[in-house]
Amino acid sequence: MSEPFYITTAINYPNGRPHIGHAYEAIAADVIARFQRLKGREVRFQTGTDEHGLKMARKADEQGRTPRELADEMSGYFKAMDDALDISYDRFIRTVEADHHAASQAIWRAMEAKGDLYLDRYEGWYSVRDEAYYDESELTQGEDGNRLSPQGTPVEWTVEESWFFRLSNYQDRLLELLNRPGFLEPESRRNEMIAFVSQGLRDLSVSRTSFDWGVKVPGSDEHVMYVWVDALTNYITGLGYPADTEEWRKFWPASVHLIGKDIVRFHTVYWPAFLMSADLPVPQKVFGHGFILNRGQKESKSVGNVTDPLDLAETFGVDNLRYFLMREVAFGQDGSYSPQAIVTRCNAELANSFGNLVQRTLSMIAKNMDGAILDYEVAGEDKALLSKVQEACREALPREFEGLAFSVGIEAWMEAVWACNQYVDEQAPWALRKTDPKRMEAVLLTLYIAIRDLALAIQPVVPSKAKAVLDMLGVAEDRRGFGDLADESWYGALVAAGHRIGKPEPVFPRLELPENEAA
């Protein structure tokens, strides 16, 4: 029995509508979740929205409504994005939900019982936009002379009574954790956090009294929890904490927290320390991915270059957008997109290469063989092609996806697609139809087997399109896991059943650049 797998995204802060960065993280997490399911693992996948904090309270006040009204509306946009992008989450969690308040108060009590919380007075710099405290040494000066956080966001001087968490007590244990191979990736993020912790940790302010939009501190009417204490706890709320549920026993500690590189500190310093204080296991891995840039620029309302990911999905198709983002960007690094880049990549690889391979192969089988799937005599070049495809689909792509190197895995897959197209050109089945019909059948059926492997392997990235191809091939739905790649009995079963395929429908039509984007 394979080990269960629990993956989470960062829960999105819904003070604005979703942008491409939110979509990128959701799609990447979904690719991981689908991949692990296809490997036969029991997967739990959680995402959601982080709805408390000063930023939400101020935004609601600006709009003349309550924070809950704002949260209800904006959270809905994020759930709609996930559903539209075919994100296969098991729970979409909201931090306003009752079970989350109970879990947050439970971990607070556990930290308090450990002696790690004390009441004092906070004076220092706070970024409302980041919902983060910063030391003076971390700040820079903006063009207007005001201080800025490491993320370039404005900070303000804050003075108020606060509960503090004894973060300084956990410096050695955190350094040990950060030096553990595989805990924090990529390596550049790990080095940043080791340097940060090595400089010395100060105790962390973990409650606020200047506003009341948050989870109440147990036993206090004046204090609400610092939003990150509340937000990070979502990962265990969804498993039933503090109850000893089957989900808790099965899925914690999390296999992967997938997050943006700008919130690595919260997930690899604060969160493990809270868990250690509460005597709970820490997550197995945190991966801090890079940003997706719009034509090389970070999306910003002030710049006016924010793109609704659902507009991109509607224009280019959900699976095309998913493929582009996973193929184009080396995961962990920053990447860039544009409508031109999406069209160029998807037309070259999905439409012209894989899509054309599927369409012309199945069309020739349907037309020249009456769609029949038959036994045939395998030649050396047929074996060489299938060996190339099998290596890509059974070994290279799974190996790279396991290491979250999606673009590398897809590159190996594409090389197998290109090998199939080269094989078609060299074998010329259209000519063999007249000169050697038996050889034509062997060539087309070799390609049929290769297409099955290719479609099965790429399912995590383009689930809808891959399903359409597998449906046309007649592959049974219960024989589409990664374990089925090595089981070649599926083909014999179709032959024995006298299976025939019908005339194929184009799965990957060419994309057109919208008129407003054309040069």
C-alpha cells in the first residue's frame, strides 16, 4: 500500500480578484495531485482563502461594508477560478469557517501550555500589505523617503499591546530543520532562510488589538490572532485538528506545502516553530516557486497589467493554459507569459506535434483499416520507437514530475512526440497503403500504442484533452494509471474484443492570436 500524499497551496488573500500568479500555483499543485493519484497514491489536496487581517478590514472599510461581506464576495472569485481551471481540490477552506476558528484556538492553547506565549508591548515596523513585521535592518528607503519592506511594500510604525511567541527558543531546531535535505526547495530559498535564522531570531508578536477582524485569542475580548497564526493553521484544520481523525492520522505531516517565494519565511520559520511548540510534526517539504511575469513585468494594479486568468483560459483553452505554464517555466524560477508566447508554444507542440500525430494516425486507422485494432508483426524500427516512448513516459516524465521539474519532464515527453512524427515521415504509411498494406498496419498500430502511452503520461497537465484522446483510443477508464504503462495486456484485450476506433475528432486545434494582440 503506497503512502498517502497531502498537498496544499498557500491560501489566497482575497483583497483583490485572482491574478495569473494565483492560477499558476493552483495549476502546479493540481498537476502534482493528479500525478500522485495516477501513481496510485491516496491524495488529499487543499486550497482556499485567507480572509482575516488588517488588510481585509481596511479594504472593507474603504468600500463601506463589513469585512465578512467583502470576504464572501472575493473568496467566491477564487473558488470560481479553481473550478474553471479544473483544479481537483478535496477541500476549499475559508478561514472564516467555524472549524478553522476552533483549530486556531486549539494550537494557540497548545503553544500557551508550552509556555511559549507571553503578554508585552509591540513597537516596530509593520507592512499591512504583507501582513508582516520587519526589523529596521530589513527595510530600504523608497524614492519618496518612506521605508519599504524587503518586498517593496510600505511599512508603518505600530505600537500596541500584544501577545508574543518565543520564536527565539526555536532557533537551533529551525536551523537543524532547514539543513535537512529536501525540507525546503529550491536550494536558493533554503540558503536565504538559513541566513535569516542564523542572524538570530526575535520573539514574534502574535496578536493585535487595533482591529477585531480575526480569530479571537482564547480568553481575551481585546486580542485577535496575528493573521499568519490563523492562516498557517488552515493546513491542519482541514484534517480535523485538534480531533484525532482518520484524515489527521493518515495525511499529517503534509507531503508538500506549495507556496510563492515571497512567503517562504512564514512557512519555514514561523510555521514549523508553532508546530514544534504545539508538539506536532512539521511538514515534509515546502517548495517556494517563482513568480509569473506579464511580458517580463510583475503584475500590478498601478502598472495596469493585471490579467484575469479566466480570460486567458477562455481565450486559449484551460488545458492549453495549463500546458503553457508547466512547460514554459523552470519550476522554482521566475517565468514570463504573453498571449504570443502561449499561441506559439501551444501551436508548435500541442497542435502541430501531438495533436497532428493523433489526428493523422487515428484517421488513417479509421479510413484504411476500418478502425480495427489487430495483432501485427513488430519490426526493429517499431521496437525502437516504442522503447523511446516508453522511456519518456514510464521513466523520464515520472522521475522529473516527482522532483517537481515539470518543464524537464514535459521536454522528455515532447522528444518522444517528435520521435513519433519523425517515424511517420520515415515510414510514410500513406505510401505503404499501396505497396505493403501489412506494413502500413504495423506502422499505424505502433503509433496507436505510442499515442496511448503519450496521452496517459501527460494526463496531469492536460486532463481534459488527454481524456479525449484516451477515449478515442478506447482505453478503459480503469486502465489509465501510471502503473498501467508497463502493463501491455491492454492491447491484447482490445484485439481479442475486436475493438474498432471511430473517425477521430480534432483534440488540439490551432490557436489564433486575438486581434487586439496581433502586431
